[in-house]
Amino acid sequence: MEADDYGTNEAQDSDFPTAERSRLQEMLSLLGLETYQAQKLSLQDALQISSDSMRNWAPQAPKDLPWNFLRKLQALNAEARNTTMVLDVPPDARPMEKESQMEEEIIYWDAADDISADIYSFSELPTPDTPVNPLDLLCALLLSSDGFLQQEIVLKMSLCQFALPLVLPDSENHYHTFLLWALRAVVRTWWAQPPRGVGGLREDSAVLSRAPTFAFVRMEVSSNSKSQLLNAVLSPSHRPRDCFWHRDLSVGTNPREIADGLVEVSWFLPSGREDLDVFPEPVAFLNLRGDIGSHWLQFKLLTEISSAVFILTDNISRKDYKLLYSLRGSATKYYFILSPYRGKRNTNLRFLNKLIPVLKMDHSHVLVKVSSTDSAGFVRRVRSIVAHVARSPCRRLSVEEMAHAARKLGLRVDEDCDECQRAKQRMERITRRIKDCDAYRRDELWLQGDPWRKAAQVEKELCQAQRAGDPPDKGRAELGHRLLELRAQQNRQDPAWGLQEFIAGISSASLAEKQYFLRWMEWGLARVAQPRPRQPPETILSLRPKHCGMVDFGELLWPEPLGVEHFLREMGQFYEAESCLVEAGKLPAGQRRFAHFPGLALELLLKGLPLELIDGSTLSTPLHWVTGLLKELHVRLERRSRLVVLSALGAPGTGKSTLLNTMFGLRFATGRGCGPRGAFMQLVTVAENFSQDLGCDHILVIDSGGLIGGALTAAGERFELEASLATLLMGLSNVTVVSLAETRDIPPAVLHAFLRLEKTGHVPNYQFVYQNLQDACVPGPRPRDRRPLLDPPGDVSRAGAQMEKQGDGIRTLADLAFCDPEKQHVWHIPGLWHGVPPMAAVSLGYSEAIFELKRCLLENIRNGLSNQNKNIQQLIELVRRL
């Protein structure tokens, strides 16, 4: 008997086509997402600042749920999946609770021998005063989002240690989507221990690394919960985790309306600690929501990509036997988890005895779990089976290879659209030629090497001479002549082939293709970068992707990995050289070749790519390029050009980039040594209906990156350079966040900048943030929190004051005229992780503290406590002056 005789997708989907089609539309309407089916919800839509950004609000109606979920997810809130609503409805007006639909999370204590056929019937849709199942909310939101918002949702879910969607059901349109693109941004770090030798950390894309995979599915009714069993298998006994949503969580018993057929994935990743590592290597776990008989296509996929499949059921019917018989010859191992006292024991045994030779099982492949079974012992048994299969020769696939199997079965893969594939091919043409990153920068991105460093030095000397007020003399004329020679030398070059391909990629008429190309370039360049050195497991916090921990401040500069910013920096140098010659009258304006470059770069800024404000290699600002970008921004924004500039300063490793990313959903590189050194800017849009109240249309967020070296830099040329850069960034800012480690002193360069700006009367609204504390203290201006800034400073901070000729009169920042220690300027942010990475989630305390800090910053902006807001023209002039 063939599989198609019993288990085709069409046969299973045809049982309730009308009900399923109407249910999806009704759920979208209930959640207010029906308007996003033709024009999908974008990442920029989700990240806009509105009045809701300033309050910790609870959803009042189902239409609030998607936005509440997105905002909590952006803040890495571990409670984002809670869909409980706060309703103003009298208790006697509430309808009686509906009977839940059949699903694996619900135990049927009174199940009769003959289970009725209505187990697949649908419950009525949730009413406005009934919580929506979180899995329905997730599916509806993903179906309403474009690929880039889907990717952001999945990335933030991974940081919260939620199980991730792998196959997204869409019964309305009769296709299901394998979410390869949505998962591609997820990066995993784990401790790899070879059979011989010293272990070390390994970091790889979640879609490229291979691992043994174990699928858990339900056949008809199961008294045991798959999701709870999976969570127990994934968790050390003393650290329970809720990766998979289950019935004992808030609103977990609410019926699913559109999420049946969803396949979720989660990974166990070892940390190198024996007391925490359930398995010695990475292991993937898949969970199919709903019954395999109703979702045969997804089940067939799981049988072709898994090392082993665990089938939970109370009963094996003749129909089930025929479905399973069609799997004969499969290389996958099968295990049954039964609850025989709730079903037909004799029938189960009869069918199992027939299936054992067909599925190549033995009696050890049948596990029994009843109410009297020791749960901890049962979990240990399941783990031992998983470990045994993983140790033996078994199927090991990456998510990318799973997508190939999905295509063969007729599933849609989200990455297969034309724009995405064209962008990928262009990226591959560029990266194929990169054999050595340093050599590529030297030979192909020539303008940003020695010519740019020499030009930056000459510009610095010219600026110093002008600042000193010296009259024009022969020396200044020689400097000007040398600068023009260097710029002419740059302008005689043509863009290298790789840069031309990059420019073609960001010039695409298709906005989606342009965005796809940038993401592909980021990942492609990361793949060709040098591998990380191995580190002992206790340093895993500092290497965790997208976040950072405590690090050594001794090394002030690190080798920059080749990234998209180097291609944009090269474009900036072509524009800079050309603009310098035009300004000096050495090149007619009509002969310009690169005047359109700022417009191309601006498109990327508007779509969420950080752009470089201060060059990380020369630690200087390409003035023509930056002002060109701002002029283009002024033209593009037209009437909505009121800006607030918010900057974050601090030594590398103090968590400032992570803070900004968590606060505003930005994409600044994080972690010392795994990103560029320069200062970068991103634009955050304020919703039009809130801009009048807030007093601005956009917030320009600046991250100082690795420019501020920290407390070990006390004097000399490097200190003066850092102080100048800090003064520039703070001088541009309305609001400045200074991120500090657990030390007594603020970086001397930052103190130096405060002293300089106090003389000018331009001091931004400031907040000091202490991060990575071990205790779970809450933000607030308590006396204990303010003490580090009120204590006498160390030698290096005193040196900064003395350089500004303040003498010993300035003892601490609190002695400055503008600093009021009674005001709320100091925050203590709890530790980032709840648990031990890589299996740790972001702590709820961290997320809540970041939200309170964000609310405070926005309140200060709205109340006019920051310096006067700027329009873009004023910002351009300020950049030139500073």
C-alpha cells in the first residue's frame, strides 16, 4: 500500500476546507490584520515610536494584541507571549467559557473507548473578551508581515529562548511556508568538545550548522503533553525552561484556531558546564502542532528530515495504522509514547506488533507513561534515547538542507522569491573573489587605505591651525595644496569591480531586492571573515552574538572584520574626493560622477541600516559625505524634518549598543571585536499622530562604537582624539546616554567632553547607565545608585579635568554646574541574561529596566528637558562647526 493511498495533503486538507478558509480571515479581522494582506506589515511600521512607546500598557481588545506582542518582543520581554487582555466588562456580561478543541495540551480524563469523531471539530472563534491563543497570534502576525519583519520577529524570539516557527501553515491559500529566510538571521554559539584535544566556542548560522534532529508529534489523542515533555527534555532539572508554549502557561488552554499545522524548532546548545549540559552536542527538536492525520504533509516532511520521530498517542486506530504503514522503508527511527490506561490496550498492542517490523522497531521503541510514572525518570529515559541516537550514525541536516526536502514535497520556501535569489547571486559573485579580507581591503577598497589616512591627518592639521586663529601663511597653504593633491589622486581612480557590483545591488529598482542584497552581503562577508579564536567557556558572555558582556578595556583597537560599512566607506571617499575638488574649483560640477552616492546610502538608512558617522579606521569624519547624506535626508523628509539626536557613549563592552538595539529595535553591531569600530547612526521614525506631542518627527540615534577607549587612557594624543570625538558626538546630541561598567569612574574622555561643552552652554540631557550588575537592582535615583558619581574620582578622571584647566576644584561630575545629583540621572540595569548562555534568555529585569529608561528619555524629550530640537539644516551647520 502506497503513502498516497492514505496520506496525501489534498485528502487531509479537504475535510474542512470551508471552515478553515473562513477561520483565517475571521482571525485576521479579529486581530485587525486584514488590511496587511495585500501590503504586508514592514519592519519600519513595527518600530515607529508612538504614544504606546511611553507606557507599559495592557491590551484592551484583540486588535491591540499584535502591537503589544511586537513591542514586548522588541524589548526582549520574556512575557511577550502572554496574550491576556484587560477588559472593562462586567462579570455577569461575560459569556460562558467555550469547550476547548482537542489538542495535545488538553488531558481527556473521561475519554471513552470509542473516541468520537468530533475531535477535529472547531471551537468558536475567540470573542473580544476571550484571550487569543499565542500560537494563533504568532501565525496571524507572520502571515501579515513581510520577510524582513518576519526575520526580526524570529531573531528576537530566539534571544528570548522561544521555540521558533519552521513551517507556517496557511490553509486559507492551501499552501504552507518553510521559513528559511526568517531563520537566517539567527546565530548560535555553543561549546564544541572534540573527542581529543581542548574544546572551544563555535559560532555559526542556525540554518547552516548540522545537528541530529528529533521530531515530536501527536497521533489523534494523547494524554501526555508534547510541549511540556520537550521543555523537560531541554531543561536541566534545576533550571526549567518554557521554550515551547503549553497548557500550564497563561491562556495555554485556549483553543487554537489557525495554528494547527505549525512546526516549531528549538535547539539544545552545550555551554561546556557538565551540570548544565543535557547533551554533549547541539541537538534540534521539532514540534508539530495538531494531529498528524490532519497535517500529513508536515508529518511527512518531519519523517524525511529527522533522525528520530517520537509519536505520542493514547490509541492506534486502523486509519492510523494505514498511515504509518505507508512510511515503510524510511531510514528514520520511530518511537511511541503511549498512555494505555486511557485507550484500547489490546488494539494498541495488536497494531504495534504489526508496525514493529514495518518501521524497524523493537520493544524498546515503545515507552509507556501514565499518571503514576515518575516524570523525572521518564524524562531521563527520553534523553538517553536521544543521546543514543545522536551518538550512532544518524541523519544530520542543516535547516538549509531541510528546505530542499520541503521543496520536493511541494512546500513553499520563503527564500525562493525572485528578488531574494537575484540578490543572493549578486552577493555570491562579490564574495567569491574574496580570499583574504585584509588583501581585499588593500587591493580593492584602495581609497580608504593610506590615501584616506593621509588626507585625514592633513585635514586635522588644517583644522588645528584654523582653530588656533593663526593668520593664513605659507604652512597652511602647503597643507591645503597637499590635501588637494591627495584628493586628486583618489579622484583619478575608478571603483573596483566588487564596488561596482555593490553599487548595482543597492541601486536596484526593487526596494525588496535592495534590502535582500544588503542582508545577503552581511552574511556573505561574515562567512569569509577570519574565524574567532577559541576561548574558555567562562568568556561566553563576551562572545554571544548580538549582545555583549564584561571585557578587558586594555586593547583599544581591534582588527575590523570586512563588512558592508567598508563598501559604503569607499563610496564615501569617492564622493569626498570629488566634492573637495569641486569646492576648490579644480573640477567642474558638470563632470561629477559620484554625486548620486549620498542618495543611494540614504535609502539604506531609511530602511534601517546603520551608516557610519565617524570613520573607525582613521577616527575622523568625512565631512562632505556626512553633510551630503544629511542634505539628502532633508530633501526626502520635507516637512517632517524636526530631529532629536540621541547618542550613547561608553567604553567597548559596557552594553551601549545592546541597550540601543533593545530600546528602539535597531541593528548596531554588538560585542567587542565582532563589529566595526566607528560611530554609526540610525533613524527612528515618530508616528505622525504622536510627533506633535513629542515635539519631533524623527530621532537620530548615534552609537559611539569603539571610539571611547575607557579608563586606561589617561593622556596623550589618543586621549585628546577620544575627547574630541566625544565632544563631537555630545555636541550634536539633545540626549546622551553614558554607558558604564562596574567601575567608579566615567571614561575620562567623556568627562573631558562634559567640561568642554559646559563652557559653550550646550550640555545635552544626560543619563548614566551602569550595566551588567550581578544584583537585580531596579533603576532609580536611590542614594546607593548615585554613589559612584559622588565619590572622589580616580587619577584618570582628575587628569581629564586638569587638561581643561579646571584644577582640583572639579572633583567629580557632580561638581559641575549643570549636574543635579537629586535628579534622576543614574540607572542601574540588572544583568542581561537569566541563566547561563547559550541557553539563557534575556532576563525580565533587564527588559523592564530598559523600558523604563526609554520611557524616561521620551518623557524628557516631550517635556523639553533636552536641548532645543533641531531641524536637519541646523544639524548640518552644527556638524560643520564642531
